[in-house]
Amino acid sequence: MPAVRPAVLVVDDLDEKLLVMQTVLEGLDADVVLARSGSDALRELLRRDFAVVLLDVNMPDIDGFETAAMIRGYRQTATTPIIFITAYVDEMQAAEGYALGAVDYIVAPVVPEILRSKVRVFLQLFEAQRRLKEQAEERLALFAAEAARHTAEAATRRLSFLAQVGHVLEGSLDREAAVAPLVDFIHEEFGGIVAVAQMHDAAMQPRVWLAGTGSLRQPTMSELPAPLADLLVDTLAPLAAGEAMATRADLGVRELHRIGIGFNPPRSLVAACAFPLAVGARVHGVLFVAAEQAQDRWDALGEVAQRLALALENARLYRSLEQEIEVRRAAERDLQESSRRKDEFLAMLSHELRNPLAPIRNAAEVVRHAARDDRQLQWASAVLSRQVAQMRRLIDELLDVARISEGKVNLQLETLDLRVALEESVETIRPVLESRRQTLRIAAPKEAVWVRGDAGRLAQILGNLLTNAVKYTDERGDIELTLDHAGGEATLRVRDSGIGIEAELMPRIFDLFQQGERELDRSQGGLGVGLTLARRLVEMHHGSIDAFSEGPGRGAEFIVRLPCIAGIAATPAPQAAAEPRAAEQAHRCRVLVVDDNPDTAETAAIVLRLAGHELHTAGDAAEALKLAGEHAPEVVVLDIGLPGMDGYQAAGRLRQMPSMRAALLIAMTGYGSEADRARAHDAGFDLHLTKPADPQDIADAIQRHFAGPGLRRVNA
């Protein structure tokens, strides 16, 4: 940076005098600045530093003495040299000038050589002061840089030390694996004696890790030198009692001497500190370091104590977390085992419940065929059929909830008209509506409402909602079913005039087994799973379901929203050919019914005989194989849960018989999960029906099978 030229300020109200002064001073290596008044002079002085001020005494407005007083009044110009220029000077005037800080008087007219000589002295003095100031600033900068370097080096050493401490501590979450290496590392850095005493339960002695004492690594308190053991105990005692300890406790000379002479050979300790190992209110122990040389890094040890305390706390939390995880894993295993046993129980329960239902339903069908003209028997048969259907529905709902909860239900997706599912649901619920003399109003668009879904499950959703509406609506009540679509969304609404929903129940209305207040007679029936099942099936179709009610006695409304598909052209329905008479169309065939329940086998056989088929029955797989070899049945209705050889094995044996390779095999079982259907398919069955199956469904399946090709391996 180039040096700034010194400057001389000349103050006079006469231009000719200013010109003379400027001419006289031109030979000097300095800037000459001219000012015509005291105000101008002050302005210039505040802008820059001057080596000397040449000030005329006699000036209008503000004379030289007043100007000098003002110059001395500013801190920046308080020491600037002032030389008065005057045509006359006496002792009083000179005394006043020197009192104001003047350094000299020059009488006008000035002698150029004298003026230049005096001004040159002040210029040199100004330059010398400037150099001294620069040198002082350079030295200060050097001192600051040196101090910064020392600080940076100390900080680097501290950070390096702490980084190595962190590396040691992060090696393991095990308490002992974290403490022992750290004690050794601190001893390598500080020398002397390093000890960590960790607190345990009140009934146990503290655990100690030691370095710097030879082979004594993890001594008991009794193995330590008595002075050190006493110190650690005295330090831990208040911590164990919950008393606060300073972040650092320095030991005195006497304590150091007592600890040092306790070792063999004696140690000469010059400084020692104890640091509590605490995280919040939890205290883990104390870190003790005694050095044989003066140390300036005790603060770093305080940081080490904090990090060690955090490591011990993390180890404690990790152990606690491991234990909690193990407890939860054990609980999860127990839950999984309970869930597995529950699924097995439900499957077995459904099987056992369906088994007696099958012969009951078959018997009702036999009664219906045998007593066509007896109105009481026809009524009794209808009652039996309805109650069997209700029992089957309840069993299916329980199993469906369990399977959906376990993610074991797969949707058979297809593009379908939602109006068809609506019609099927209405037809299912219509007998109950008529028995309760309830009015169902249906509003649906004329055009198709296309959705992507499982036809059976969509009908089940609507059926559950309609069943719920029928149960909770009094006789002669009103139920509304509406379907519309807009904005890529189909909306189904089921509204009833029934008992409504309490506000307290509304948030839990879709929870499993949740029902409103029931009377002792439980006239509404049900298990409280229908709405749960409906919601989960709707969600599997990427839709939503909501419930609304204004309160008890105000009815309820359920709204289902499903994504719908636009732009699918309606396909004209094929013209149905005139159906031939049943006697001409029916295919009469040889049928073998295999079931270990004689009532089930016999009643099914009777119903199929009424349809014109030739029937044989068997009670187990061995008898079935024998009869199949003798009669070569075209249809085998085979129970899965047979004693000895089960239905799957029997189906495989039947398929190996040349006469049975083209036969229709129908699996009849109380197990109705997707896995059961898949297993039946793999075993060689063409159709899977769950008990109690409608005998008419069996008859219809036989007719479809023999009516044309392409109907093999159908799961129902």
C-alpha cells in the first residue's frame, strides 16, 4: 500500500496571504491545503490528519484563538500542532496562544526559510509517528496471528484428541467394551493414573477400570490402594444419593501425596481431577485422572467425561431396547401362534358347523319335492332353508373377516356393470324384505356404471349394507337404495328409516363386533362383523365407505364410493334362445356321493335322484374307489374331510383310473378359504363347493358340465 503524503493546513481570510504561503511551502514534500475561515479549517481537519496547522490570528467571525480552541475540543485533532501567524505579538497574546496548545509563533511578514524549516520539522515528526504506528500495528498483528496459531493448534489437538475418543467410544454399544479402551487411551495421552468407577445397584460395589498401575486392570475396590479407593467411594457416595457434583473437582497437594504413596513404587502426582459421568439426572459413575506432569487439557477431559457418560447411557438404552425388542418378539410370536390357532379353530369350527347344515338343507329340499301340495310342509321347508342360509352367512362372514385381516383374500377383478351387482344383492335380500313388509325404493341410472371389481365381493358389500338396514328398520319401514356416478366415481347410498346410530357409537361403527345397544331378546341378530367386512372389501376395491345418522330414531345412511371406468360401450345382451323343456334338456348321469356323514350322503343322494340321476353312496375313500371301479360314475361329489384317506388323495387316485379321467369331480367341504380352493384345483377337482351346498347348485353344475365343453376346473 503506497504511503500517504503528509499535509499542511494554512488558515487565513486573505487570498493573497494564502497564495504567498502556498508558494513558500511548494518545495516541501507535502500537500498544502488552504482554508479561508475557522469553519473551513475544522471541516478539513475532520477529513484527514495534518502534520501542522498554520493559523492566522486575526480573522473575522472566528479568530485564530477561537479556531484553536475548537480544534482542541475534538479528540481527533486534540494533538495536532498549531503555529500562529500574526503581524504583532505581545506577552499576553503569546500566553493565550500557548495556553490553547500552540507550539510556536511566526511574525508576519514571514521569512520563507524560517517558515519552511519549522514546517519541515513537523513534517518529519509526523512521518516518524506514522512509521511508529505502522510498526506497532504490524507487531500487534503478528502477536494476534501468533496467538491465533497457538489457539488453532490447541483446538486442533483438542479436536484430534476428542475425535480419537469418539472413535474409541463408537466401537461398541457394550459397556465394558466402551470403557476399557478409553481408559487405556487417556492414559496414553496424559500418563499418570486413570480410573473409571461405574455405579451399580445400591447392593453392589462400583465396578472399576484402571490404567497406569501395571497389571491391575479391573480391580475390586478392596484391591485398590486405600487412598484411591476412599477417594472414589467418597466421590460416588453423594452422586448415588442424588446430590449434584461440579463438572470438575481438583484435588489438593495432600490428597495427591496420599494417593501417590499408596502405589508400589510410590507415584509423584502433581495434579488430579475427578469428573462426574452424568446424563441429566442419571449418574453412571466418575472419571478420575491423576497426572505426573502439569496439564493444560483438563477441559478436554471434561468433554471426554460427557461423551463417556453418553456412551454409557446409550449402552444402557440399547440393552433396555434389546430386552424390550425380545419381549415384543416373544409377544409377537405368541400373537402369531394365537392367530394361527384361531384360524385353525375358525376353519375347524366352520367345517364342524357346516357338516350338520348340509343334511338339514338337503332334507328341506327333499321335503319340498316330496310335499308339493302340503302347504305346512312347504312352509317348514322354506323356514329350514332360510335358517340354514342365515347360518351359512354368519359362518362365511366370520371366516371372511379373519381371512381379510390376514391378507388371504384375493379379488377376482373384472370389468362389470355395478347395476348387476345391485340387482343380485336386492334379489338376495328380497325374501327378508317381504317377510318384514318393508318398502325398498331403488334409483339407478339407465346407462351402465362400469367398475373394476370382484362381482361376488361387490354383491356381498351391498348385501351386508342392505341386511344391516333391514335388521335395524322396523316392520313396514322404508329403505332407499340409490346408484349414481359423476367425475369418475360411482356412489351407492343405502338409507333406512330405522333406529339410527348413537353419537358415541359412530366413530366405531365399522370396528369388529361393534353394535348398538341391544334388547335382551337380540331381535336384530348378527355378530357385528357385517360392516367391518363391508369396509375392508370396499377398501380392497380402492374405495371408501362412510356412515351418517342424525341420532337414535332418525335412521342411518351408508355411502360407498368406488372408482368407475368411463368410455366403455355397452354390449348388447345376446338373445336368449327359447329354453327347451327341462325333461328334454336334463342330462341324466351316474353320480357317486362320498361322505362319512350318512345323513349328508343320503339326503344329497335323494335330492339328486329326484333330479333323475342314478345314485351311489360311499362312506369313505376306499369304498368310493371300489364303487368307482364297478360303476364308472360320470360325477363324483366327494367330501374332503374323510377318515383315513382324505378327499384330496382320493381325487388323485380317481384321476388315475382310466374310466374317471373325464369325470366331473366336485369337492364338498366345510373349508372355504382361497388356499382350500387352490388345493382342491391342484388335486384334480373341477368344482369346489362349501357346505351346506344348495342341492340345486350341484344339479346345475352337472347340467352345465354336460351341456358343452370348456367348463372344467371351475371354482365356486
